[in-house]
Amino acid sequence: MNIQNYINGEFHNPASNKWIDNYNPSNGEVYGQIPNSGKNDVENAYISAKSAFPSWSLTTLEERSRILIKISELLEANIERFAKAESKDNGKPISLAKVVDIPRAASNFRFFGNAITQFASESHESVGQNAINYTLRQPIGVVGCISPWNLPLYLFTWKIAPAIAAGNCVVAKPSEVTPMTAYLLGEICNEAGLPKGVLNVVHGLGTSTGQAIVEHQDIKAISFTGGTVTGAHIAKVAAPMFKKLSLELGGKNPNIIFADCDYEDMLESTVHSSFANQGQICLCGSRIFIESSIYEKFKKDFVEKVKALKVGHPSEKDTNIGALISKPHIEKVKNYISIAKEENGTVLFGGNEVTVKGYENGYYLEPTVIEVPNDECRVNQEEIFGPVVTILPFNKEDDVLLMANKVKFGLSATLWTNNLKRTIRMSNQLQAGIIWVNTWMMRDLRTPFGGVKASGVGREGGFEALRFFTEAKNVCIKY
Ligand code: NDP
């Protein structure tokens, strides 16, 4: 199936008529083509967004909210179709797309449709100076949203929904390897009555289409989720133009397990936090640290559970682990497994490609558990972004804190303990934007989301996102 750019409420071929193959990761076959858009297409999308802005920015909050909630409802009504498309495009189990990706995309629109009606600004009385200040939070204008392939519609809409709720018009680019649901979203937006030009979706390569969005002089803000290297590049290009930037980047998150935790809950959740979405979630707990007294027991129990995970075709109901996103990506992940061996790591389970009958050219890999000799080896420091976790014992709280923080990333951390004082001590000191205690990936969309260090700049979620997508302007009136 071929897809097209969505510009000014209509579907268009790329100006150059150049196309890129779209692969199905579950069988390695090309199943469609996507536009290889260039500067012209981005310019057309910008012009369309610019023309829609005066009217959309003055559309009442009630009306904006109504349209966003309508989009949410239409996504829910089309969940089967969207989940199927997401699973085919990305290789993730359809069961996951159905309960996580698409419902969350719908929630993003519903949440920001409601949030915008509650978003308020401040006023400050300058006591003794006969003056009052009030702060306007005005939409920025045309903004750019660029998203990755691991949670395609989920992360695409996590940016678009607050951007348009706040009154901006958007030029957006999904990852070139997972464009399908972003394409289908255009139809839903039209059906929901989103005015033409408020959302424009341009497909193509990061280095050309994405780059053209970032380089565009009049696209005033960029919200980007993706790899740290790409984020650094975008920051460099955007900084001289003084664009507003939100960067949600990579992670290498510690999962710290103390002996006093609720063991069964921890075990269940740790399997999930290690391998959900084939381990391709920026929040996965890819470095597992276990208190020495339970290390051997954990090792045995964890490996047993991991062995039971079924690697299979994404459309099969009992598949736990689907296909990785692409040929180059599975090669990258396999290379890290080789590096682990060279660094004297012990592969306790996995490490091999899996052949799924009937889909022999798909990108399937066993969930892989590696016991590492120390925390400084490359597999413990670099983001692998696949179904690979490391395990390592620790003796003391201070030691594990040091190891947990001794990476360049700082996105999230998970703690398993029933000791309240330790929870607070550690949560205060862990270098991460998100800490989960006795749970993983539990999300409340009102909370700030984002990382520190090489995991990014800025926060998304709740009013933080609405603040990002608006400019604060203070008005001071002397009376
Ligand atoms: P990339 O950085 O490769 O790409 C992300 C997006 O940026 C894609 O749409 C890509 O397009 C585009 N892009 C690439 N180069 C440029 C450029 N020069 N200018 C503008 N846009 C560009 O990341 P991946 O898609 O590989 O995603 C995986 C990464 O995302 C991991 O590091 C992961 O940790 C991170 N991530 C972070 C999250 C967070 O919230 N912190 C959440 C999810 C993922 P194209 O794909 O077409 O090349």
C-alpha cells in the first residue's frame, strides 16, 4: 500500500515523485512505498500550516477540545484497523498495539483536549507599586514534530495533540520506517473536522525531510523524540535560529532490585520492563542490578521466565516478542551481543536469531540475558534498544547508586524495595527524569516526562507540554 503526504487536509504525492520502500519487519518484504519528500514538500506543508494558524489560534478552547476528543473517539472506533497497521509496519505484537499503542494515541488526544480547557496562566500584583502583571501563554505559530519508530502513533500524537490543543499548526514527520498510522491519522483528522492545514504530515528520510523541518527559518519550535546523536545534531542546527527545542532522547535505565521487594511482582514486571516491544522502548530497564543475597535465585527464576516467552509472528495472539524493526537494527543488536562476549559477559539465555516458520526473512531475535563482569563494559553503558538486558549483583545501596548513575543517560530508573527511607534516599539521588518504585511504565499523563544528561532537554506531558508549545508573554499595567 502506498502512502502520501497529508498537506492542507489533502493527500499528495511528493513533488519530486521520488519514493522509499516500506518494509514489513515480520517477513522482510517490501509492502508499499512512502514519499521521499524534499524541501518543496516541507515548504508546502509550512505554507498550509501558516495559512491555517490565524483562524486556528483564535478558535475557542471549547471547539478545539471538541475536535481533539472527536479524533480520540474515532481512533478508538478504528482500533482494529490501526492496531493491525501498526503491527505490520513495526513488527510489534498486535496484542500490544491493541492494548497499548492505539489506546494511548487516543488518550493523548482526549487528555490534551481536556487539558487545554484547564490550562491557565498567572497574574502577579506588584504590591506597593500600583501595578498588576498578567501572563499570556500564546501559541507559537507553526511548530515541527519529529518522532521515532518504536511507538509510532503513540509518540507522534504525544507531540501533535498538545501542539494543536495549544493553538499551533503543525508540520510533522513520523519515522520513515513506520509511517503508516501517521498516514491513516490524516483521514481521521478530516473526519473529525480538524480544519485544513492545522496538521500536516510529511513523510521521508530524517536526513532530508526531517532536516528540512529543523532548518526551516519560520518553524519556530521543534519537538523531537529519537536517538541522542540525532538530538545533538538537531540542537546544533536549531540553536543559531533560537528555536524552542524539546528533546526526548535515548536511555540506559537501571532496574534496581533489593532483597526486601515483593519478589513475584518484581519478577513479573522485570520480564516486562526488559522485553516489552522487543526491548525497543526508551524506558526499558536494560541494566538490572540485584542485591547479592537474592542474586542466584533471581538469576534462575528470571531466566526460566524469559525462556517461556514466545518469539513469533506479530499477528499471532500468543506472541510475546515480535520482530525487530529492521535488518540494520537487528544487526546492530546482534553486534552488541558479540561485544558482550568479547567483554567476558556470559549469555545466560538467548543471543540468537529465531526463524519463524513461514516468515523466514523476518527480523526475529531471542530475548537475551547477559551476566556482565562489571558495570563499565560497553553493553552496560551504551543503548542497545533491543531485547537484551544485563544483570549484575550489588552489595550496598551506595554501590548500586554509583553504578546506576555512572552512565551518560538519565531517562528513567526503577527501584524494587519496601523500605520507605531507602526509597526516598535513592529517588532523591538517582540521576533520571522519571523514577518508578515497585512498578514500571505506569503513566499518568499529567506528570512531567523526560530525561536528564544525554537523555534530553525539557519535559513533555501535562501542562509542561502546553507550556512548551506556547510563548509566555507578561503584560505589566500600572494603575
Ligand atoms: P532517530 O534519532 O534515528 O530518529 C528519530 C526521528 O528523527 C525519525 O523520524 C528520523 O527519521 C528523524 N531524523 C533522523 N535524522 C534527522 C535529522 N538530521 N533531522 C531531523 N530529523 C531526523 O531515532 P530512532 O527512530 O532510531 O528511534 C530510536 C531512538 O529514540 C532511541 O535512541 C530511543 O531511546 C529514542 N527514544 C526516546 C524516547 C524518549 O521519550 N526519550 C522515546 C522513544 C524513543 P527517519 O527515521 O526517517 O530517519
